[in-house]
Amino acid sequence: MFNIFENEISQLVIQALESLYIIETSKKIDIIISRYAFLLNVMEQLKQKQNNSGYYDAVLKVGPIYRKSYPNAIIQNYQLDAISNPCAFNSAEFYCNSLNNAFIDHCTVEVEKMYKLKRDEDKIKLIKALLNTADKIRNELQSNCSFAYSFQKAIDVLDKVETLFTKAN
């Protein structure tokens, strides 16, 4: 039977697992950005509770609950790292990599669409939208990930895409 502390931890851990999964797998930049803001709040609460003697027991009890809610979901290592030691989890690094991967996937989809377009006006419109997305991600990275190891790699990807599509525009 859960006590109040275990119930609170359980809810936070499930929210963290869900948010981490969504951030890691989503292709929609706006969803990643909003979920990251939510995740930071959840992780801060978990950090405050981590040193409580019942924290790890409460985390262990979440597995069956999570599997019941998400029977096809397999908890990944990055999720386990985050919930088992929230104080050590590098959320900025995780976020930087997730944004970068989502942007690369987004570019791939948009380029495929562009090849199918017939009119130059439609191609230009798509390129402008892609450049706006790149700008949004650059701002997000600079605001939240500038100290992450993968920051420069993500910025380099943005620079290459912007250079390529600015020439095409």
C-alpha cells in the first residue's frame, strides 16, 4: 500500500517518464519545448525528494504501475537514469540532443515535401518555415543548453541547414 510520500513520488516519476519519452521521440518542436518546461519542474521536485529514505523504494514500485498504464512501453536507460538519480541527470544535455534530433528529422520530412512541390512559391514558403523553425530552435538552445556538451554540434547543424536553405531561397 502506498503512503502519501510514495504516492507523490509515484505521480512525479510517471510524469517524468512520460515527459522524457515524449521529448525523446516527438517530431513536433513545440511539444518538445513545452514538455521540457514541464519536465524541469517535475525533476526539481524529484531532486528535492531524492534524499528521503523512502525515495528509491517508491521509485521501484512505479515500474508495475507504469507498465499497467503503458503495456507496450519499455522504460529506457535515459529514463531510468533520470528517475533513479535526478540530481545527476543532465537535463540540458538530454534536451539539446532531443531538439537536435527532432530538427534533423523535421528537415528530412520537409526536404522530401519540397521535392514533391511543383511551384517555386510553395518551395520558398516551405524554406521560410524551415528557417523559422531553425531560428526557434537556436533560441531555445541558447536559452537552455548553451553549457551542454552537444550544444556546438546542434548549432553546427542549424548553421549548415540555414546556410543551405538561405542560398536556395
